[in-house]
Amino acid sequence: MPRALESYKLYASTYPRDANALNNLGSTYQTAGDFEHAATSFVKTWEAAKWDNAAATNAAQAFLALDRLSDAERYQKESLQEGAGENPSYHSNSVIYGFLAGCTDWGNEVQWAEPRPGGFQVEGVVGDVNFFTGKAHLAGQHWEHSGQRAIQQHLPDAAGSFYALKAVHAAFVSDCATARSAAHRGLSVDRSDATMPNAALALALCGETGPAVQEMERLTSAEPANTLVNEVYLPQVKAAAALRQHHPEQVSELLTSVAPYLLVSKASQLLGLASLETNRWQQAIADFAPGLRGIVVSALRKELLGIRKPPTTPCAS
């Protein structure tokens, strides 16, 4: 990823009005968890290609990740003006925006998504926000349905990713029966980097440590140039295995390579669990803190504190 980032930066500096170069640069920043630079690149993409509503939608998504709702709202509106109303990404953003603004009803977005081929993406996001507002059972139903719809459309990597997401969330709350079932279901339809990292992490957290590490090592062998697979996902699974095998003292060292990608990893959760296991309560608070950044927990923080920022657009489109 560092080499890809440097290449895209050079490309974008050489051709500063090239929308593809700017969009690729923004996507790479976003993948690495650098949402500030991602937002800047996506805004430049939109300025260079006003005809492409996806550029504005991408900008809105990056601003949502930064909890900058007014900026997100601006680019959501601009994308809608350019015809993004039939774009699943626009509606996914609407769900997240409403979540961050304190809304709790996603019925209109689910209704929009139901008859449309790409609607499973939106339903998956509805699952995410339901989970983080304590509606775990409902979230699981949405992820299951999204996976089923993706399978029907012959998109196994998308389907597997939803089952794996359900699995890893269940594993982190010690619901290992659900986690194992969802992980194995995901791996039965897909074993790519869309599914394997979360599925293997869930299995490692729930005791299937040997197979989980072996599967991730196979993936790293198949994708030796994939930075996230090699420097984030495999170390996470090894750290989860160490936790399960009662070696919390090994977790920090195992996660050393994850540090530059903290916001797109599960490292803070794993480090926090390791500190709790060694009765270092204050350290656990510090370890968990980085995981409180970003879209989901920003909204959760508002929920817990009773803060409601009145939305200036409807909760659902």
C-alpha cells in the first residue's frame, strides 16, 4: 500500500485534473484509514468531474468518517442533484448520516433497497447501525438477508463479507455459537480477502486458533503484496489466537505492524482485551480509546451521552 500511495500521489501531482488519479488516491487513503486526506482527494475529484455523482458520494462518505456532518450533507446534496438518487452508496451514506445525527428509523431506506439489485449494500449498512445501537438480533437478520441477496446475484465475495461481519461482531461479544456458524457459512461461499480476515479473526477469538491462522497464512501466500492482509489481518488473527491461548503478553508485539493502520483494524479491541486479561484497567481504557474514533462509535457516543444533533435533512430519504 505505501508504494501504491506514492504512485498515485505522483500521478495526481502530474495530472492534477485527472479524476481517475484523484479518485484512486482518495480510495487508497481511505483504505489505509487516512480519512482527512481521502476527503481532500475526493473533493478534488468532484471538482474535476462534476458529471460523476460517485465522486461527491465518496466525498460525503469520507466526511462521515470524520464526523463532519455539515460537509457530508453538502456533498450528499450535490450528488443527489447530479442523479445519485439511484446509487446504493448515496443511500448507505444517508443511513450513516442519520445515525450520526441521532435518528433511529431506517424503514424508508430499507424499503428503497428491497427491490433494487444493489440494495443489499444499503441493508448491510442498516445492519451495522442497528448493531451499534444495541439491536444485535435485528442487525444479524439484515446481514443474513444481505448475504442471501448477494448470493442470488452471484456475488460470493460480497455475500461472504456480510457473514464474516456478523461473525466477528458476535465473537467480540463472546457469542461464539453465532460467530462460528456465521464464519463457516461465509467461508463456504468465499475465501478471498473480502471474507477471510473477519471470518478467521472470529474463529480465532472463539477457539479455532490453528485453522484460523493457517487459513490467513494461505491468504498471505496468495497475496504477498497486499499490505492489509500481511501487516494487519494476519497479525490480528495471531493476536486473537494468543488471547485465546491465555498469552495476552504477546498481543502488543504481534500487533506492531498494525500501528499505521489502526483506524481500519481491530487492534484497539485486541489490545484492550489483552490489558483487561492482565488486570491493567487504566491501560485497557487507553487501548480501547483509538477504536472510539470514526463513524460508528462517534454516533454511539452521542447515543450514550444523550446528545442529539438535530439533522438538517430527513433521517431517511
